[in-house]
Amino acid sequence: MKIKRGFNQVAAIAKTDFLGVLRNKTAIFFTLLFPLFFIVIIGFTFGQSGTGDMSRISIGVVNLDGELIAVNATNSVNSTIGDTFVEALQTVNFTVSNYGEYGDPETNGTAAYAIRQGNIDAILIIPANFTESLSFQYLDNMSMPIPTRAHLELFVDPTQTTGSVITQQSILGFISGFVKQYQQIAMQQAPADMKAYIEVLTDPLTVTTQDAEITGNELQWIDYMVPGTLGLVLLWSGLNHASMTIATERTKGTFQRMVIAPVSPTTVLLGKFVSNLALVYMSAFIMLVSGILMFQVNLYWDIPVILLGIFLGSLSAIGIGLIISSLTKNEEAANSIAVIISVPLQFFIGAFFPLTMMPEAAQYFGELLPFTKLVDAMKDIMTKNLGFDAVVPEMTYLLISGIILFALGTIAYRVSLKRL
């Protein structure tokens, strides 16, 4: 009878706490709707077209080709290849704006001013002798062509760190393709017995790239983001809500009445834990179902392992939240501390980009976080279709860290009781 009564008390506390969250609009957003909001933004940004949509890259072109220049002691005005180059940029769907000069950042109407104002992402300067160089119009005293390279200048916005890299690589990729086309046209003019040699000299290496047989499914970029979003669920639904449980009761003045009620402190704690765990699972469910329905994410669903991973990760998230909630004086302080902790952590768990891209010290810190282990395990399960045996080290780490952090949260809870 005691066990049944204790179970009913835990269920009652969990139900009351859970329904209280559902009536709180702010809590609903952060614990339930934030993962949905995140997956929708990521999906619509990258899920369909990925990073290959050239129309998002705006190039300011300063086409000097066609200006009057001296070639072999005679004046030349020819913009044929320069114009073709600009047309090709537009054909592959870059957004192209034309400027008369590079200019300076203070003068409106110049390319330099436009990139400083954020109107364009890059500046590409085509030299005045672009056509003359690529059509071998420079001759020596023997009327033999003088090999002359054309020199393009590319400027990107250094304040857009990640964006400038994408912009630069996209434009350089286009230039590489343009050069290939140019080589093929030039090769057609070469003597027949020299074509084979010239082809090898101009293009000595060939590379084929393809996906290794790891996933078995053809995955989109958003598919790789879903496991990382589960880590965010723990931070925003688990840690943030757990940090509010005791602090909210203390702010409302109901914590003391709840403690002196005919239920044990352990029962109250278990009720709060069950409520938090239910919110985490609900948040994860909403996020995963949204990904399936809206973006047709193509993942492997080893449900028992996924549920186990979320549970073990929740121990750590709720444990940290309990520590915050028990040691703070009111709801506002708890919320502030939770945000200060959870916002930076989301960049160290591999949810947005691999830890290997970060400085070595940041990598060590990220590897210590239990949320990183959850993300790693879920990636192996959901994208690589690996079995439970492949993620045993991560699950073990989650279990140990979860027990430690939840135990510390329980201790903090006990300490808060003594302060009443």
C-alpha cells in the first residue's frame, strides 16, 4: 500500500507540474516549441536547396574589359570574353550588380561602398586586357603569341566570417568551371597531333568524388542536423525547465506549503523529475515528427536506443537544472542563470558544426559535456545505422555523468529544504 500511495503521489505532483507548464506560454515556447522553431528555420534555410543556391550570393562586378589599351603598339578595344564571363555568372544564377569602379568605402555608387553597406557579398574586378590576354593578341617580334595570364581580383567581406568562405568558394568554383570551358575552346585551335599532349598538360589530374557507403540512404543536410537538435532539446527543455521547478514554487510562495504537505521530499523530487522527463520526450517527439512531416528527413529509427539516450541525457540536464533551481532565490534569477549556461553550451555539443572545427581547448571542453555524447551517439544511430554496441562508450558516459549530476542536484535540493 505504501508503494502504491507513493507512486500515486509522485504521479499527482508530476501531473500538476506538467499541467502548470502547459498553462505557461513562455515555458511552452522554450520547452516545447523551441525545438520545432529551430528545426523549421534550419529546414527552410538549408533543407531543400542547401548551400548551393547561387542566387543568395550577390556579386558586384567591375568589368574593365573593353577599355582602351595598348596591344602591340596599337590601341585595342575588345570586351568579348569579359562580357561572356559576366553573362555566365548570371546564367549560373549569381545575383550580379555592375559597377564602374572599385572606388572607396565612403563614395556612394562604388563597389567598395556597396560591400561595406552589405548590399553585395563580393567584388570581382575583370582587368582591361581580359579578352586580349585570353585570345593571345600579345605578339613578340616574330609575331608569335606571348602567353599572358589574365588576372582577376576577388574581394570578400571579412566581417562575414562563415559567409565570406562560402562566397569565395562558390565564386572560385565557378571560375574553375569557366577555365575548363576556355581550355576546351582553346584546344580546338591546336594542331591535331598536339591536342593530346596539351590536354594532359592543362589538366594533368582527374578526381572523382562520391559518398562513402556509410549511411545506406541518401541524406540531406537537414538529416544530419536532427541528432544535434536532440542535444538542444536537453538544453532547452530539460535544463531550462528543471532550473525553474523549485525556483518557480519559491517565487509563488508555494514551495514551503508543498514541502510541509503529507508527502516526503523525495516524492516531490521524483514528481518534478517525471514532469521534466515527460517534457523532454514531448519536445523531442514534436521536433522529430516535424522533421518527418515537413522535410521528409530520411533517418534510421532505432527507437529503444533513441529513447534510452534521451533518458540518460535527461539525467544530466535535469540534474544541472535542479542545482540552479535549488540554489537561486527566485524564478528570475534561475531563468537568467539557465540562459547564461545553456546558450553558450549549444555551440560546444556538435549540434551546429563539428567540434573539430573549433580550437583545441574548446574541443576538450565540448568532449566533457554529456550532451555532446548524446549528439555523437544519435548521429551514429540515426544517420549511420550503427547498432547499440557502437555507442556503448557514449551511453556509459551519459549514465555516469547523469548519475553524478542528478545526485548533485538532489543534494542541492536537500540543502534548499534546510534553508526553509
